Amino acid sequence: MKSNTENKKQLLKSINIIKPNFHCFAFTFQMQLQRLPLAMPCPSSEALNKNSYLLYCALERTIMHIDNLRSVTPFIHHHANNLSKLGISHQDVTLLCNAFLASLKIHLKDYMTSTLEQNWRQAIRIFTNIVTSYLFKTSNVVSLTDYSQKQLSS
């Protein structure tokens, strides 16, 4: 899935809107996470506040390179390893991403157009696919050989 330059510009512009109050965004994200049935422990407000700048930098770097998967995949793998140490489950990845998108909607308010939301959903889907394939050895890609054999046996 490719992300064009305009989509990437919109994503970067949207995180620049929340940058001055990113600690507030991190708090909202943490509050969203507390409402979810995570298998992993929910990060504390203090931990998120302490690491909010790192979280912002990771987000910005991921978006800057989202159209170059060779460049961004090792970076996402690094962060996936950190999540793995916290005991993240496959379902937690989806819950984290949903909480992230909900937090974006809260902080971007009227700036979050349907087009921008779609761009974020696409970026989040890329992130989710990389993390889940790396940590849980799953894929949303079906092997043509497997598909053909299944069709023949049906």
C-alpha cells in the first residue's frame, strides 16, 4: 500500500497541530487505553508524559518514511520489540491503534476531515500489519499457491 506525497503532508501537518500540546495528546491516549481490555499493562500517565517527546519523534519519523517500507520497517520493529516486552497481545495492537485514532479525532477536532481520517487509517493499517507480522508471524497476504490448492480441494 503506497502513501502519496499529499497524504504524507496531511499526516505531518496534523501531527504538527498537536505537537505544542503533545503531552495532552499522550494523556488523552492513556485515558483511551484505560477504557480498553488490554492484555498488557496500561502505561501510566507518568510514563507516557515522561516519554511523550519520544513518542512524538517516533510518530513523526514513521510518517516521514511511511512511503518507504524498507526504511520504516526496522524502525517499527524496534518499537514492536518494546511493546513485546510489555506483553502486548495481537488484539492489543488493534486496541492501541483504535485508541490512537480516537485520540487524534479528539485533538484535531474539525481539522480531522474524512480524507485525513482515511489517510490515518491507511497509515495505521501499515503500522498494524508490520507489527503483527513481526511479533505474531501473521499476515493478511494469502499465498496464491495456498489459495489455489484450497479452491481445488473445495
